[in-house]
Amino acid sequence: MGEYDAVWVFLLSLAFVGFYIYIEARPKGSNLFGNIANTISRFFRKR
């Protein structure tokens, strides 16, 4: 199993890069990181 570690890392990184390209290639662009930042700031804002 250890001889296939590089293959698994490559496939995992390929999945993440493919997901990132799919999100960024949408016609309106992407607000993925903006949405994450808004969620975090909403969680930590004072009440």
C-alpha cells in the first residue's frame, strides 16, 4: 500500500484542484471565500 501513496496524493489534489476550477469557472464568478468570510464574521460579531 505504501508504494501507492504518491498516486493517492495526486488523485486527492486533482479532486481539490478540479473542484476549485469548477467553482471559479462559473459565469458569475465565485464568492466561495467571501461567503466563508461572511459566515465567520457573522459568528464572531458582537451582540
